[in-house]
Amino acid sequence: MERVDRPPPPTGVRRLMFRAPIYLYRLRLGWLFGGRLLLLDHKGRTSGRARQAVIEVVEHDSDGSYVVCSGFGTEAAWYQNLLASPDTTVQVGLRTIRVTAKPLDVNEGGEFMARYARQHPRAARKLVRLMGFAVDSTPEDYREVGRHLPFVRLCPRT
């Protein structure tokens, strides 16, 4: 696995397209994503202001938890904000769920990435390229990519 230059975060029209799912969730159209994307509410770690991000679900477990990954690494604002304030809410479809964020270790991340690539091979190839990795698309390559990315389990709380 080779790390190549990652493209800069989107700006302009491209940024608007990346943020479009947030607006769809606000219009109560989150059901359109069929559980593949969730809307994460988080609090700015320095400003304290309410923030939102739409993130792809890597896996939804039978205990109701969701596993997500920060494709842009530990620098992603939503990831850093979750580490600072792990209790938050997510919206999946039309449901709002109170969750606690728990970072996963690198080996767990590797296994999640390998499973994700097996279940969604085309999406996985595109995502790893977008994240700045050059891989041969073998399970071990995806496992190695997963070891370099921060994964988080969003556990429901009562």
C-alpha cells in the first residue's frame, strides 16, 4: 500500500455538493440514503457551536451501534470534535438516536475496512483513492488502509 497525495478539501461548488446531504436531512429526506449515510451532530471543540456532518456508515451492528470512519484522518473537524465531546446525536433516515462515540483501535479499523471493501468493492476503490491511498484492491491492502484511518463506534445510549 502506498500513500499518495490527498486532494485538498473541497471548495466552491464541489463543497456545496458534499454538503448537499446535510440539507436533505434538514428537509427530513434522510430516508433517501437508506441507512448508508448518517447525519452527525457535534459541538465545535473551541467554539462550542453546533455543527453537522454527513458520514457514510461502514457498518451497522445488531446492538444498534454504527461504525464510521474519518476518511480525511484525524484532522477532520468532526472527528476531533467527537473526541472532545463524545456524547451526541445522529440521524439515520428519520430517526434521531443519542449516541456516545468510542474510537476503535487500529486492528479493528483494519478489519472493518476489509469487510467494507468486500461488501462495497466499487465504493471502496473510489474511497481509498479519494483518501490518498494507492492499493491493489486485495483484502490485505484494505486492511492496511483501515489501520491508517480513525474508526469510531457510535453506541446508542438510553
